[in-house]
Amino acid sequence: MESIVITGGAGFIGSNFVRLALEKTPWRVVVFDNLTYAGNLLSLAGVAEHPRFHFIEGDIADREAVRSLFRDVRPLRLVNFAAETHVDRSIDDPGAFIRTNITGTFELLDAARGLLAEGDAGFRSAFRFLHVSTDEVYGSLGKTGLFSETTPYAPNSPYAASKAAADHLVRAYHETFALPALVTNCSNNYGPYQFPEKLIPLMLLNALEGKPLPIYGDGGNVRDWLYVVDHCEGILRVLEVGRPGEKYNIGGLNEKTNLEIVDRLCSILEEEFPARTNAALSGLGLVRYDQLKTFVPDRPGHDRRYAIDARKIQEQLGWTPRHDFESGLRETVRWYLANLDWCRSVQSGSYQRQRLGLGVGGT
């Protein structure tokens, strides 16, 4: 049975991709994850007993662990989701991002190079290494324009810089060692199993608990929003028919300001769980979720606008997102309302949705 290794498969996008791979392919799915704060086995509930699923705990920056993984599994495909991903955390502790996102990607690439050297021509031809990246590597757009696959890199946060470096390593291993590698750069994801440090689950859970909804700056920062299942389908399409050496932008075609996101989230939440029935709000004398909105100082280096040009993957590979923003956001709200136990469990550590990324001090 052909095997695929999914690094970071217990995280947000990775766990959604695991489910898709088990549903849509015949592959043996091997998850390799270090189970840091944002990776949790609870996010793989329902698939752990699948006969084609296997889990290995490990760190992609640990050379021996990665080499052992490749020796034992000998995967024909690898999708690298493993990364430190939160911009605010990268401001507080850039070192963790350098280690995982750059050193970890290097260790995976070098182990893959060794595996290919041992394989026959058929194995080398079929092997694929897909690195999942972000639109943040491109920097900040003005009021017009879109990021394309040829947009120069101009990262503005330690997170974005670490992902940009990893992208360049992947390209270099393809050009220098003929490693059959691909890169995807996605816009902001949302949906089930997202750790509650990101905008949508953070605002949703704060609203439910009657806590402030902190909006950075004037709330006018624009992002292109992509439902996570659509993203995973795009990744699978690239993995199956994308051309090695190429990069593909995957976007949701949904540009929204942060303030628009919060306002729409409050409206949907009002329909799904009216504020008048929420004891947390009535105890504060509030009758609407949007009364919790609070504007706070912006974070350092906050890019103003991102927007993806996804024509390449649409025209060459036939992928388009199936969810519009309204349907995806409503599904997301309903998932979190139905899975509050998951939310409480994954936040059981030191992170309690406090603000991060104020750039105070160094590490």
C-alpha cells in the first residue's frame, strides 16, 4: 500500500487534510506531529481507529526522528503542514519559528533526498514533496492588486520570513537535486479544528463567554478568506496532478476586513445562539454580541492587505473553492457551538486567549 506522510497532521489544516485523504484516496496515511500547543490528538477524533491511519509523534527539526520516519515508512508522498503559524507568537518568540519552519523543512527535504537516492527510477518519478506555505511571504498589498505566483517575496513578520525561507529551500532542492517538490501558498484559512488564537475562533469563543472582542487598529486590515476543506481539496489536487517545481496560490476569493469578519460573526452567532439566551451577556447587561467589540492598539508590522490570484490552479488544475464565505462561516460557527468540549480541552494549557505579539523584550 502506498503511504503518504502528513507532517503537522494533528493541527488545524493538517487534521482536515487527513480526513480528506482517508476519504478520497486509497493511501496509508501516516501523521507525524510533535503535539505542540496547536497540535492535539483530539483533532483526529474519529480517524484514529481507521485501518489506514497511523500516528507517529515526532519533531520535524529532529534529524534522527525524521530519518527514522523515512526509513520505516518509505513514503511515496509527503505533505508538510508542520509549522509555527501565529504571527503574534512569532513577535514574542522568533526562535521557535526559525527552528520549526526553516530547520524542520530542511530536515524533511534532506531526508527525502536520501530516500530518493535509494529508490529506483519508478519511485523517483512518482515521489512528491508538497510544502504548504502562506500568502504572507509576499508582504503587504496596496488597495488594488493580487498576489500571483511570480510576486516577489517581501515578508514583514518573523513568521512570514521563516515561511519564505522554507519556500526557497524547497525550490532549491528541486533545482539542485531534482527533488519532485511543489509549493502551495494559501490565504487565511478558517473552519473546524482551528486553535482559538486565530481571529474567527478567538472572537467566537470570546463572544460566547461575554469577553471583549479585541480588534487591532481600525479593523481595516484585509484578508482573503478560504474555507479549510476547500484548501485541503486544492492541496490534494496539486499533489495528484501538479507539476513538480511549480508553486500554486490557493485563495478563497473572499476579501474581508477584520471588522467585517467580526460583524458578520456576531450576526450569525445571534441567529444560532441569541444573545438574550446567553447568561454571560445578560450578566453584563448586554443585549447584542457586537456590544463586546473593543478596538486595541495594532500589532507591530501588521500587513494591511492580502489578496490571492488563484487563476493558475483554477485554469491548469481545475480547482475552485466550493464554499462562499457566508456558507463557510455559518458551518464554522455551528461546528464550534457543537464542539465546545474540544475548545476547552485544547486550551487547557497556559494559553487562555490572552493577547500576544506586543513585541516587548526579546528571547
